[in-house]
Amino acid sequence: MKSTILLLMIIFSIVIFGQTNEPTIFKITAQSEVSVLADVIVFQITISEENNDPEQAYRIHKEKESKLAKLIKDLGIEDTAISYSLLSISKSRMQKNKGAYKTSQKIKLELKDFSLYEKIQIELLKNGINEFKSVFSSDKAEKTREEGIRKLIEAAEKEAKTYADNLGLKVGRVISIDTKTRRYRSSDAVYFTAKPDVDISLLEIPQSYNVKLFANISFALVN
């Protein structure tokens, strides 16, 4: 997996001079951007059924759940790639369906075999399950993020040293670090329209997504 780490140092530096025997505080805001090659499609499915009879709603829901479970098994998706919520049922909040009961259950699949992506959508629609969405992801994203944070802190420390040298001081301990992460890409969702007899799919083209890391870091500048 190739990952690109782009450091964009946005400097909002504040040097706070302390009282006697207190360290000078240097605050810096830094940003880094990590580009991660997607090797997983996270497929999120919602099973729901609405009916004036709660028993009917529950029964039809369980039928859909059973069909989905069979589909997952037939496709050979491993248990470790599956997570789900418990089935819940409650009265509908929609005014036009007042008095009806609605079930809901969410299932998440992590597909490493992209060839399953198109097939599973068609099979879901055939079985009356039409609420689903997907995003690209990576099973190495956390490791890449950690590397981005390490490089971000190194760059911030280097910037602090530049200020310290000009003030005749040295960079001391890190007083505080506040980090934030935001994931984005120009088109995070994957859309598919079924067409027969095609020889190539867009899913064969490698895709990546970006993760932005922000950090507010405070250093002590000492004599």
C-alpha cells in the first residue's frame, strides 16, 4: 500500500513569556494531510420494514435478515468482516404512517474483494433490501495516520526550535497536544449502475482518500 504524507505547516504561533523562573510557552497549530490507498469497501446496509401490525413487520424483517445472512454466507464473506446492530422495532415517526410500526437493523460489511461489490447490490435489491451505501477505506489507515501524527509533531518541534534559537532559548518539554482528524475525498461514496456484458469496471482503477490531521501543540522554551 502506498501512502503519501504531505505536511502543511499552518503557523499560528504564540509566544507567551512567563514570569521569573517560569518557562516561556510556545503554541503552534500544525496540519498534515495523509493520502491512503483504498483496499477495502465498507458497505453499510439497513434492513427495515413498516407495517400496521408489529408482528407482521417483525416477521418480514426476519425474512429479509435471513436472506441477507444466506447471501453473505454464499459470497464467502468472513465473520471478522461483519458487524451488526440488534433488531429494533418502534412506532413510525412519520405523520403519514401514524400508527404503523417500523423495524430497523444496521449491518456493516468490509469487502476486500471489490468484485463482490456490484454483485451484492443486485442481490440485495432482488431480496427487497434497498437501503445501503458504501465508502472506500483501508485496513492500514490507522498505521498511516500514526505516521502522519509523528511527522506533524516533528515538524512542529522544528518550527519551535527556530523560534527558540532566535530568542536565545531551547525547546523543552511538550506541555500539551490537542489533535483532530477529518477524513475527506472529492467523491467519498461509490455509485453503481448495473449493465450486462461489461469487460471492465471502474472499481479496477485504484482509489485513495485523504485524512487531514490537525494539532495544537504547546512547547516550553527554557534557558
